[in-house]
Amino acid sequence: MKREPESSASIFPHSASRIPPPAASHLTPLNPLLYQINTRCWLRELSAAAGNPVTLADVPVAEFARWRKLGFTHLWLMGVWTPGPKGRALALNEPDLRRAYNAALPGWRDDDVGGSPYAIADYRVPPALGGDAGLKQFRDQLHAHGLKLILDFVPNHLGLDHAWLRERPDLFVQSPGEAPGTFAQATVAGIRWLAQGKDPYFAPWTDTVQLDYRRPATRSAMQELLLSVAARCDGVRCDMAMLLLSEVFAKTWAHLPCATETPAREFWAEAIPAVKAAQPGFLFLAEVYWGLESRLQELGFDFTYDKELYDKLFWRDGAGVQRHLLGLSREARARGAHFLENHDEPRIAAQLSPAEQRAAALVILGLPGMRFLHEGQLTGARVKLPVQLARRRAEPPDEAVAKVYEQLLANLAGTAVGRGEAQLLAPRAAWPENPTAQNFIIVQWRMQGPGFDLVVVNLAPHRSQCYVPLVGPELAEHNWSLRDRLGPDTYERFGADLASQGLYLDVAAHGAQLFHFEPRR
């Protein structure tokens, strides 16, 4: 769930056949490759293809084999939890949403609207998707193919149909009487005016109710709920995770005060260690904006959205991409989740040409950190689907885009990229008064031995040149053969020259290259 102001400046400054699985690990992968799937739409399409209902319990084995072959390490099943009738009714009748449905799915019907996956009535899998038993079978199949399961956790709010509204109303932000952004709720204690969920910049989400993190009882209940979710998966993507920060929460809800004193520790500082103590290696991914990424990393998140990288790639700001990445600490880069689209963002194929997307895709796939791809991205889908819809129109694959991802994923698999040690390199001008070095993103990856791989991307719409200082104590000890895994080019270079002046690059517009360096024999 993402809504934000035009400016990213924060008002909250810091303070097939079964494939043998790989060896098991209890550690979070350093550079996961995540694939996001719209669960409801995907199962509906599998059912149509099979001619009978397909749930999580009986997903064809070919699906798992395909994900494994593409190199994914984690599957994010978006929208697996139970929505409710109140939330669905609001989704059916909201005029702006109906206009979005018309644009995305002409001729849609009422039964195509399932309600928002982020207005959760119950953290259980509905029977139509296979129930909790089906989810377990799906997870077991993922594990058998060497993949892990990511599910949604929505910490800020619940759907209007959740049982806690009636049974535990004290867990929510509330008003002594009717007020903007509140609604009347019948509870076991009588009528309460509860607040709708919101972030500080926009009107409330009318299909949700706001949890009150100033209350210890709310924190305890949500930690228990998080532990329950974590027992059924290998990681969680935490929706709008920064809204729970004490400073953010206090400013957002200052107009509806709470008599209870806010606990001194942050919720995440207690909840994340509790989950990881129960499940070592469990992965936490935060959806986060407003410059609060490092704060959530400090509190224990393994990876946080790198929205600034996304924005600069989306708007073709190549020099800004380089400044942003070089301006991050090595740890911050390695804990970023790098993406070109997700369910909240426009389809990247509707914005970038195949050549532009090839360059941008190699940037996100070639960086250390979480590499994050979205269902439909690999085939050039152009229609952004409202999350409330449970059906989507069929889009024929864009062959040029499909070829981009097929080539990138196939060739990255045999390299050190994502598996070795990464170093983001700072290019320098090829000659005075040539500013084009600012358009490059260059990452050197190495594992054991003297050989290494070099990701080279020119984000500019014109040819660019630079020198890049390679790293490695043995660089001058060998002469080197260079082969571009993404093209036909091969080169020979003297190690002494590489060590003294760096590697000279002259790369075509939107060039994307992946060089493998080996000592020349």
C-alpha cells in the first residue's frame, strides 16, 4: 500500500520434475531474488487453463520448476489473507476505484472485485485459495525446489470485518465522539468511535481501522499475530512499516490522544527479535518511504524499499541514480530492496522502452541487496491492476521485453552476481570536459580465485565514456581476457594498465554489459 506526497522529503526526520533442493541454510540470503505474485489472479488463471479449480494445494509442479530455473530464491504471495464483506462493499462502490476497474479490466463484473488485500479481516487463507492447509502444501513444495515463502503483514491497520473491532475495541485509535476519519462501531462494550487507518499525508483508508501503537496491549496483540503469521512462512513484507515508528505515530495521531503512555521501545525493536528467536533466518522486508530506511534497518529489518532508486530509474535520471547509490553506505546499499515496479507502481513497460528497461533491469539485478521482480514484468505487461480486482485482462507478451529478462536471468545465473562480494565503483571522466561518466553504474563482483564479473550500465540516451578503477590486489599480476556475457564482445587488457589507470569504457546509449574477467593464459 503506497500513497505519498510529490516530495520525498520527510516531515519525520530521524531521530517439471522435482528438482533436488540446494543445501539448507538458516541464514537470510545476502542478495535474495524475490518474485511477487498476485495470488488471486494467478490462481484464477491457473484454474482457467486447467479447466478446474486450482488452489495453493495443487499448483502444478511446473510452476515451481520455472521459478527455480529463473533463479528466484523467494516467492511473495500477495493477497493471500481473508478480506471481508464490508471492505468488499466499499471496494465495489467507491467511484474512483470503479473508474480504475474500467480502465484496467473493461467489462468487469461484481464478482471480479475481491476487496483490498490490505484490509484484512482474518490472517487465514480463505478456502477458495486452499485454506491454511493449502498454504502449507504450497510452502512445502517451494522448499522442495529450494525457494522460500514471503507473505504480507499489515501492521498499521486491520479490515473492518476483523473480530477485534467487536471483541477488543481498546486496541484501536478512537475518539470520544464523532469526528472526521472515525466511524461508529458496535462492540461488546457498546458503541465506540474508531479511527480509520491512515498515513499522515492523505485521507484515511475507509476500509480499515487504525491500530493504536501507543497502547502496550495493542503491541502485545500484534506481536502475537506476527508470530502466528511467521510460523506459516519464511519472511514477511511489512506494509507501510514506518507508520509504527513512535515519532511518526505520535504526530499522525496527536489529534486523537491516548491516555496510556507510549512504551519507550519501538515496536519493531521488540517484535523482530522475538520472531527471529523463534525462527532463525526469518526475513523482514519493509515498505518504507520518507528517508526512514536506515532507521528501520537499525531496528532489525533485513531489507527496506529503495524508493529513491526506483524514482530516479523511472524518470530516467541516470546521473541521479549514480549520485544516490554512491551516496549510500555499503551496508545501506546491501540492505536495499531494488525494484522497477510492484503492485503499487505503474508498469515499467508503459514507461521505459525495452532498451531502457534492459539497462534499468541490470542495475537492480546487478546491485547487492534484494533484487525484486513483479509478476508480468518479465513479459512486458503494461496495465496496472487495482489490488481490489481478483481478475486481470490477458496481455500478450512483449517479445522484446521477454527477451531482455530471459537473457539477463539466464546469464546472471552463472556469475558471481548476487552470490559473491560486491563493490560499487566510482567512474571518473574519460577526458576533461566529458561529463558522461556520471551516467554509469558499475558493480564488481568476485568470489574465490582471481576471476571476477563486472556489471556495466550506461543509463544515458547517448554514448558515454569513463575510466573505472577496478579493485583486487592481483590485478597487476595478470593480463586479462574480458568476455561480455550479454553480447558478442571480447577484449584483452594488460593488468598493469588496469591497475594504473583503470578500465576504459565506451558504451552505447542504454548499454548493459556483464563482463567476465579471467587471467589470460
